[in-house]
Amino acid sequence: MASMSSGDESLRLCVFDLRRGQTEGQELDKILFFHPPELDVSTQLSVTGLSEGLITFTRLFSPEAACEVIEAERHSHVFFEAETDIWMVMVVEKNKDTGAIWRIDALRGMLKEVHSLFVMFHGSVRALLEKEPTGGLTRAQLYPFITDYLSTFQKRSRSEDWCCDLFVGKKLQLPNFRETTLSERGTVQMLTLARDTALEVQSLVQVLDSCAGNLQCHSMILFQDLLVSTTLSPDDTTNLFTFAVMRLTSQALLSSDASSWSYLRKGTGSSETSSTSGSIDSQHHVIRPLQNDKWKKGKDGFLVTDVWGLETGGSPDSAIPIVWLQQRQERVYLLAYQYKSLTLLLLLPTTAVLNGGLSVSAVKHQVIEQASLRIMKIEEKISRGWGGENAYHVKGYRYLVVDTDLEVSRASPSGKVATLAKESLLALNKLREEVDLEKSRAKRQERDLEICIRAKNNAWVIARVSRDKELYMALEKASDTLLDATDAVGRFSNW
Amino acid sequence: MSSRPSSSQTSVGSGALSHAYIQHPSLRCNVPESRGLFYDDANRLLICVTSSQVFSWETATFNPDVSPSVDSIPEGPILSIRCSLGKKVIAVQRSDCEIQFFHRETKQTLTHKCKAGSESILGFFWSDSPLCDLAVVKTSGMDLFACDSAMNLRLVETKKVNVNWYIYTHESRLVLLASGLQCKTITGFQLSTAGVVRLPKFEMTLATTESNSKPIISPGDVHLITVYGRIYCLQVDMEAMLLHTYRFYRDAVVQQGSLPIYSSKLSVSVVDNLLLVHQIDAKVVIIYDLFVDSRAPVSAPLPLLWRGYQGSDTSSQQENEGTESSTSSENIVMYEDAWTFLVPDLILDQTNKAISASSSDRSSLLEFLQRRKLEANKAKQLCLGIARTLILERRPATQVTQAIDVLVTAYSYSVKAGIYKELKNEKTTATTPTNDGASPDNERGRASGSSIDEEEEVEMNLPSGSADEQQESQLSSPAISPDELYKFVFASVEEAMVEESDYLVAIITEFLRSISAEKLKVDLNIYVMTVRLLAHSKRFAELSLFTTNKIIEPSKEVALQLLESGGQNLRVRKLGLDMLRQLSLHHEYISSLVQDGYYLEALRYAQKRKVTSVRSSLFLEAAFASNDMQHLAAILRVLSELIPGFKETSEYYTFHGLLNETSSSVAV
């Protein structure tokens, strides 16, 4: 444990494959990813070994769903079976004093999210392992991917007080109860449009679709960090939306500009995993889609990146990002166009480009020619009609509404949530934890609960869950009665 | 102004294609010893004179068999002849200094003379301006007279201008007086009901060449036409081979550009606000629509043809000069030397179909059709047909969109202008038109579109209902309401396009955008249809956006369609459920929930909203079917509270019994 000198001791995250390293002495082969990388091998093995043991044990009683979480005195172990026999385990330190209070479902949400994103860019882990059975390629891709993903949270602490020392800044800060209580990872936030604007947008979507000729292509439009339109399935939408908000939207580009230093991995390279992955980098074509500061807006309005290579090397289309759409089971080129706050994602099937003689530059040209004027107009129209970041604030309430079927959520703006007392948030966080538990137990049909609790600070914390919708709310008006609280529920949920 | 309509004997190839047709049979005036034919454009009379008699045919309502009215006048030369606007008085110009007036009822006569030698009479016309009843144009200017019922002429005003020649049309109420050596200085007066307006003097454009350094404009080179309520003057510039157009405004005359000329002889007609330029040497007619800024012709040049001409039987109207016929070519039919084209009234009609077949830009074609007044219903049917065809031919969406925009804008405009009147419902229930190639020969009895011997007929492959046709034919505007567009375009192509629903949805979206921009409403069935199409192509993401953004307006019908289409997709079904709930259609909402197996949720909802209309057995049977006795018991209890007297029903008894039975058996 002496080697755990870095500031990352509060978090461990590993990915391992139960099908690998079955014989004694080969255990290390199981591990596909470990964070922090500099942790010595024996500690890595003890974490994965313990996890595997727990999984095997709990499977005896519940073959379908093995263990989900282990709460130790100082740590929580969060389990997520990303693919069959491929597990992700996150170990977080609990500390009430530093605010390290977690909601397990929120942490599991991160595991789900990073896995979904990985699959979107690289395909499933299992497929990668089958393609290259030594696991070298998988490790080489997983390592920078998850590290880049985690750096998003590192980034957050950095940009808040960004003149601080790099090493302090490098400390990971996972989203704690302040961020996760009134938000839901893995959902999309929609922009509510007026009907006439919606028609304009839909008309634009059709123009975009037609830019690739007769080819069926997909598109997604975002305004700032809100979804305006999509033609993708909810799962694909959520993944691409998450990625866009992380790296592509005007705000994502802006924040990467504001801190225009490039992220340098500070790994010492002492541990075996990192040194292997380091040496593998040269063997495999490693792509780091989540790498920060890699997207820039080109002169023509399209976003460019060198993550997928440089345009000079090989065919002109080789440098274009490619993502995998789950629903359609096809690989598509990702083109991103940006005008002010509006970000448009265009997805072209790669097969059509490779075989059908469709050229990406021709499509770009079509977009500029046919759609740029409309894009401008729509941006203007939406901007004019938008109420700003507090547009969805409802005075007196701090709320989160989730539609679990549509994977859509809406919440009070984070700036407003931050004004809640810590006690209220903690109480609501606790309530959510209970609800999460209840949800996993109840059959879908019977999911129907409404809980109003008066917290110690006299705030009302409320949860209402039905078959397909969830509402969480905090009311801090001390004079409110239970009747007022249930009234509020009625106003927010007409189901 | 002498005007001699004529025609000739010809044989026409039946397969010949043309935009413009002359109506057959034509009006015949077989008057022995005819001394001349005149056309009185103010009264739309065709006048044929003999030495002592005047035969006049009404042409306002065209009927080839109409018999002329006959008046006797004293013998003498006749330079021109016109009836007063009440047709009470016949005025005859006898010489360049004498006009005689004959009262048809009182047989009174009056002779008006000008100062012989110093001036001569060029012509005269009647006016309905409040200031004067008669205008006499002389070389020294124009005299305006008032004329009372007793035929007393009183000079009201004199406009002093040197005049070489003049032209006048009653349609425009405009007289143009030409002066100068080249006759290109034009002074215009409009004798309208608002009074006499003097237009600014203007010069016509004339190119000069070495061979002809001072060309002179003759009255035959200048034509006054009225299209879309605007007055234009067309002037032939033979040296430049251009037809210049001038538009008259109240206080200005503005040259509007020029049309090319392909013939050394040229004439013009106006049909339904379209300019027909007859290139006489080339024996073709070119159609222009002056409404659009473009000076491009509406259609390719095609010859003028006879419509309904049977065969070889010989000529029509007697006409001194034009009796010889040309049968040189099958297609080239017309344009005898003797023909005179009467500007406002020589009416030819285009066949819209021929234009639609030869015009490539559909949206400007639709714009063009939407401006047609003469055959509003046919234009309308054609527009619908074109829109349908555009979609069925799978034209690029942008093109179809443009076309639909045109129709929607035209409708919106005509509603605002009050032209469009919604017809009664029975009309819209008329059969959906189909391209069955029905006979074009219906509708002879049109009110307008008459002419002397040249008449029009519209050929359409569009069908026509029977009785409705009459009613529809009286439409004053070809505008098409969104509901009609839905019924006759979208709904009628749905079946054929179901495999290309993406395309159809794209067009419907643009249509909705277009009507939303014009703040119009449309039959909500279009939303039902959109749901069906989107669900068919499995575009659930968009279906969801369409619904949440209210592009698809919520209604019970839409919700039920969502539920039906949601058979394939739970999310879609959910959209339908949400819509029912938002519309507070409690009964439907609860029934659908039970149907989906969410009977507890349904009952909770019913309890909360105090809905008792849903059959209680629905809940009970659902719970019983799921074999959950706890639920069954709970439901029985809730229903007993919800529905007064429920405990007395046989239903309660039955299920209560079942419950006891099961629980006791469990206990055992």
C-alpha cells in the first residue's frame, strides 16, 4: 500500500474478464484496465480477486444478477457487468467530512456510460478480445479511453480554480451527491420548442438527410447542451448526446479553449500495466476519441479533429471519426457542423461511402450549400425564444423529472440546485438511494410510490415513481405543509 | 379603327399539339352584299354593314347560332361604326369630317361635322366617364362631348394635341394619341369612371438602321392590353425585332423590357391574363405571363389550332380578302393575311395541359395556374393533379415543397383578399379525382371566354364529377385549401407512396410548415396519416419528436392511431397514452391502460379522477387473469368505494365469491 502515493487513492476502477486467466499464475491476464495505473500489481490483483470472489459467491444465490454493491466501512464497491463476464468495478472511498457521499446508482451510471461510449467508438470489448486474443489491443484502447473519460471530472475541478497546482488539480473528483441528486446520467435533456420552430427544425433535418443523396443517413441537432432533434434510437441518441456534450458542443469547445493546455498523462510508467500499454501504443492504432482539446471549428463550420489521424495520410476519409450505431448495427462517419450555439451531427453509413462512391467532402459541400442558411435562421430563432440557462427553472422548486422509457430528463438548473442547503440535498440523496433499491426490487407494473419526507431542516424531499416516470423534488419553504408538498407533486406529475 | 375578324378554311391534323385553339364552330355572318365587318369592343358587338342595313351580333355570351339584330340606316360610306354604351344610338363615321348618329328607337338622326380643311376626324369612341359620353379624335386633338337622351351633343372639353393616329380600347379606357414625325411621341388619356386622367407624355423606343434611319410607328404596331388589372402597351420595333412593353401607372409610364420577335408580322391576344404573341410569319403563338418578372415564355411556341373542327367543309365567315385558304401544312393553319387581331377581345385560350406538359418548372407553373381566373375550377383541378403527380413521380422534395408553398400562399392570399369561398361539404365529398382520361368535352357553357370566331377550349385529362362540376365551375378562384390539399393530394397518394413514406413525410412536414407560417389550419386526419407513415417506416425517434413538439397536433384520433401503431413499439404506444391523458380523455386512457395490463395503475387513475365510466369488470377480469388474488381483493375494495352500490351488483358477488373460494383453498 505504500505505493499508493498519488492523489487518486480515493478511486479505483478496474475492468476484467472472467473468462481469462483461469489458471494460477495467469491472473494478471484477466485485468483489462486498472486505475490508478501506477498501483502495484499485487494490489490490482487483490482488488480484482476480491471482486471475482464476490461475484462467484453471489451467483450461487442469484445467477441472473450477481452482486451490485458491497458497502465496506470506508469504501463502496460498485459492480457492473458491462458485457457477459466482462465486469467493471469501481471502489470509492467514503468520507462524510470531505463530501465524499455517493449514490451507488449514480456511480454505476458512470460505469454504464463509459462502457456505452467505448462500444460506440470501438465496438464491444468482447469483440475486440476475439479479434486480438492477447488482449493487447483491448488494453491499449481501454486505457486511454477510460483515463480520458475520467479526466472530464478532473477537468471540472481544474476549471473551477484553475490556477492551482497541476498535481492538486489532477485529483479526480467524481460527481458527488451535490451533482448527482438532481440529475440522471444516461438521459438526454431536451430543448422545448415552439411548434413553428419545431417545424423549421424538422424541415432542416430533412434537408440534412437529403445531403447524402438517396442514402439513408441520420442526424442529431443540439442547441448548447440540449437536444433539439434526433433521428436515432434512444440508446444511440443518449450515447452520442453524451459525447457531444462532453466534447463537441459550443460550450465544450469553449471550455477547452479557456484552459488551453494539453492534457499530459502523468503516469510514471513504473507499473506493469502502464508500461505494457505504453509499449503497445506503438503496435496498435490507438484512437482516443475522448481526448480533450482535440476538436476545433474549421473555417467551413465543420468541426475537425486529428484524433482519427491526419487527413494527409492515406485516403481522405480515413481521418473522419467513425462511430457504431447499436440499433442499426452499422458503422457511420460522424460529421459535426457548428454554427454559434447550434451543433449538428450528421451520420453517414461508412459502407455507402466506401462502396457507393459517396464522398464525404461532397456531403459537406451539400450541407454548406443547402443547409447553412437554414441553420443560421434556426439558430437565431431558437436563441431568441430561449430563456437562457434558467429557462427550466421553476421558482421555489428544485426538481428532477425522468422519463425512463424515453431516456429523457429535465431538472432544475445546476446553479439553482446549488442554492439548496446541504441537509436538503443529503436527505434527497438518501431518499433516492432508498428509491433505487425499491425500484430494483419491485416488478415494473407495481412501481408506484410517492414519498414525502420532512428533513431535519424542515425541507420537504419528495420522490414519486411510476411505471415509466420518476420525479424527485426538494421544497425548502418551511411553512409548507404535507398538503402543499403533495400539491406540488400533482403539479409536476400529471400521471 | 377598322377591325375585321376572319378565318379561313383549313384542315387540321388531329394529332397536332397546341396551346392555343380557336373555337369551332365559329360565328358566321352570311350577309349578302356585305360592305364590311366592324367590331365594337365597348359593346362586344360584331357589326356587319350593307349599304343601308346594320347587322350586329352579340359576342359577349358566345353562341354561334345567335341571330343578329338589324337596323336600317341611310345609305352612305361607312368608315367606322360604334354603338353607344346603352346601345341606343348608332354612330357612323361617314368621312374624315362627318359623323352621323342614329337613334335606334326614335329614328332621330344627327350629324356632327368638324372644321373642314383645318382638321380631320381620325375616329371616335363612346365613354362611360362621368365627364363625357363621346370622344372624337381629330388631327388637332380630342373633343369630349356629353350626349343626352335626346341626342344633343355638348362639347365638354378639348384636348389640344397634334395627332397622327390614335388607338383606344374600351377595356383599358385608355386612348393613346401618337404625334411627331416618327409617331413615337405618345400622349395618353384615361377616360375612366373616375374622370379623365392625362398620362405623362412619353417616347417610344425605336431602333434605327442605316437602311431606315427614321422608321415610323403605325397604329398596327401598338397594342394596348390589360392583364391582371394592369394596363400595358406593347410596341413593335421591327428594326430591333423587339416587342417593347410599357406599363402604365397613374403618374408614370415605365418601360418593362422587351420580348423578342420572330416574325415580320405580329399580333397579340390576351386570354385569361396571359399574353399571346402571334408570330404570324412563323405561324406560331408564344405565351407570356407578364405577372412574373421573367420575360421567358410560359411555353414553347406552338401553332394556333382549331378546336373541334370537323374536317374539310369550307370556310366560315365571309371575308372579302381572306377567302383563299392555305392548306399547306397540317399543323400550320392560320394567320391569313387578312386577319386582324382585336386586341382585347379576340380571345384564345390556352390549354393548360399542353402548358403543363411543356413547362418544366412546376412551381412557377402552379403560380401561373393559381393566377388563372377564367377557368378557376380547371386550374384548381390541374393544380391538384400536378401536385399529386409531382409526389407520385418522386420529384426532389425541395421542388415539391416549392410547389406546395405556392399553393398555400395563393390560398392564404385569396382568403385574405376574400376571393376564396368555402364550398359546401358535398363538394368535397365528390370523388377523388383520378387520371382516368375522361372526356374533355364537358363544360361548353362557360360564362366567359367568348370571342368572335376564335374560341377556346381547355383540354384536360382530369375527370369531372357530374352535378358538382357545374357548381365547381363557378369557383371564382383556383385557390386550394389545406383541407383539399390533404384530401386530394396527400390522402390520395398515401396508398401508392406507403413504401416511400419517408419522402411523403418530408413533404407533409414542409406542407405543415407552410400552413403554420400562414397561420392556417388543416384537417387533423393529416396528423393521423403522419403518425401512420412514421410508424410504418419505424422512425420512432421522429414520431416522438413530432408528438412532443406538437408538430402533430394532439387529438383523440391521433392518440388512437399512436396506440394502434404502437403495436410494434411500446414507446409509440406510450406517446398515445400520454396524449390521451393530456387531453383528459380519462375513459380512453383507463381502458388503454387496462388493455396493456396496467390495471392497477388504471384503477388508481380512475380513483383519483373519479372516473366511473369504465366497466368495472375490466379491472376485475384483468386481475383475475393475472391470478393475483391480492390485487383482486384490492380492486374489489376500491371499486366498492368508487362506484356507489357496487356491492349490490352481481359482478361484486361473482368476484367476491371467487376470491373467497381461492383464499379458502389456499388456506386449506
